[in-house]
Amino acid sequence: MYSKLPNNIKMPLIGLGTYLLDNKKIEKLAVEAIKIGYRHFDTAQMYNNSNGLGKAISNSKIPRKDLFITSKQWGHYTFEIAKIKFMETLSMLKTDYIDLYLIHWPSHDSKINSQTWKFFEWLYNNKFCRAIGVSNFSRYQLQELLKTCKIKPMVNQVEFHPGLNQIPLRKYLSDNNIRLISYGPMMRGGIYREPLHDKLKIVANKYKITIAQLVISWGINQEIFMIPKTQDMFRLKENFSSLNIKINKDDLETINNMNLGKRLYSDPSNNPYGNFIE
């Protein structure tokens, strides 16, 4: 199941997250994921697993055009250094283009974000990427970037789960025709603990599905791209089946109202990752 990005590129609504998976693990996992039906794989330079993912993809015999690969630039660099790092990523992934390339973390200096984005626009204009976007950008950081960009980011990948429903950011993105991608939907296991577990279980039981399936389908039914991660083969298949689950509007709103305003990952406005340039 796909949904279109603002430039009409089709992107799978569910992908496999690969954070903290080494080359050996992701190679094995991606092979099985492709057999199940996954076509979207989300990696990043700082994950250090592009070689393993590239091997799995190249050995799968699935045509490259039928796969969707997301990667992310770690850090903010001069044009030439950013280009070298991008080309290294292409080589490791054994491909000549990336479907979606993201700035992994914003700098606190809007001028640096703007300079980095110019490189991304160059990649897009020269067809090295089918789509470009950002990750972990707050509304205010995006507002600053939109003042100088020639091509608007097509997505913003952010922490999104029942404990952090991101409704204010979602409205801003919708108003600016920028799509939202979720990472960390399982809250590092927080969906299985209180104060959310029992509430989510009531809704999941109504549909005779697991809590994990409920959370994934909650996002997908709101046209949010979901990137769950698992190393368990059973859950890999279970998560993918969430594509076929329909949640009614009342239950979507019930889950939205469980929001705790709770971050489990770094705050974009106070992160330690984006302050440098080489």
C-alpha cells in the first residue's frame, strides 16, 4: 500500500526501521522482510549498516524500481564533503540513486540548515534522489528553512507514537504540504506499559489485533508513513499485516487523546547532533 509524496512519488506506507542493527543482522532481516512484502527500508549514515542492506537488496532479485530506500545525512558538511559521504552511501547500498534522502538532525543555526539544504536541492535536481526531506525538525526550524529553500522538504520524519501524537506539528506540515513519517512508534516498549497499555488493549481487543498492530494501523489510517523496527521474524510479519487493518475515526481519536506529550528521543530544539560543519 502506497501514498504519494508532494512531488507525486509513491512511497510505501510501511517500512522497516534499521536503527541499531549491524550489517549482519540487517542483511538477514531484510531478506526475510522482502519475502513478506516489505519494499521500504529506512537506514542512515550513522547506523553503519548500509553494506548489509545493500547486499540483501542486490541479492533479492527484486527490480530496483520496486524498492524504496530512505537514508539520512549525519551531520552538516561543506558541499564537497557532503557529496563524498553521499556517494559512499550509494556505493554501500549498491544503487545509483536514493528514493528519499533526509537531513538527520537540524542544526541550531538556521543558516547551517539552509546551507545543508542547498546540497539536498542539488541532489534532487541532478536526480540522485527521487525525494528529499528532513528529520527531527521542529515547526520553528522548518519555518526558518522554508524562508530560504527553493524546493520545499517533502517529508519530516519525527518521533510519533500514542504518547506523542504530534498534532500541532501535523497541522503545520499539512498546511505546508509536507508529509509526516513516524519513527519509534512502539515507544521503546512503552505501549506495553502503563499508563497506555490497558487503554490500548481495550481498543486492540475490539479489532482482535495486537497492540503493536493497533499502533501501526493507527498511523497508517491517518495517512502517516510508519517505520516500525523489529528483529523478531514473527513480529516482522505481524507488523506488515497492519496495512490491511481499518480503524474507525472514533477509535483513531481515542488513541490521539492518549497523548502524554512525552519524548523518548532527543528534543529537536535541544539536540546535541546538529551543531557542527566541516
